[in-house]
Amino acid sequence: MPTTYPVTLPPVPGDPETTWHAQRIGDTVIEQPDDGWPSATTLFAIDASSSAEAELRVLAWISHSYEDDLRRATATAEHQAGPEHWHVSLRVLGEF
């Protein structure tokens, strides 16, 4: 089930790329619909024990490390890529 920001985010470790094996694994795709907000969607990989935890960790990591405006952002665990390792898409609405 997708997780939409704002939510209570978990604490972010000092080096989430190492601790959570967090990484961007796809190019950002920008969509410019005729109606509504434009969106940017990027695929990430991250360690977590569940899909819900993976979604929260991606939101926390991006919010902490990149200080992006995540209002109206949605993280969706796409699939489990390995034991306790998930691929999560992050869709952010806004002007790009």
C-alpha cells in the first residue's frame, strides 16, 4: 500500500547509503499532464523488513539527505528485490 507524505518518518542513520544500502536505481521520469500537477517518479532500492518500512525509509532518506519538498509525495514498494531488500518508486508532484 503506498505511503503518502506527510507521515511520521523513522530516524535516518548517519550514512543511509551504507546502513540501509539505499541507492537510486532508475532515471527520473517527468510527466506533464494536460490537467493536474506535473510529477517526477524515480526508482530506489533500500533494505527494510517490510514493504511499509521500505516506503517510510525512502521518504525519510530523501527528506533528510536531499531536503526535497516532499509534500504530496508517494512512495510505493514495487517488489521485494531480495531478502529484506526492496525496490520503491517515489512520485513527487510539483513544478519541474
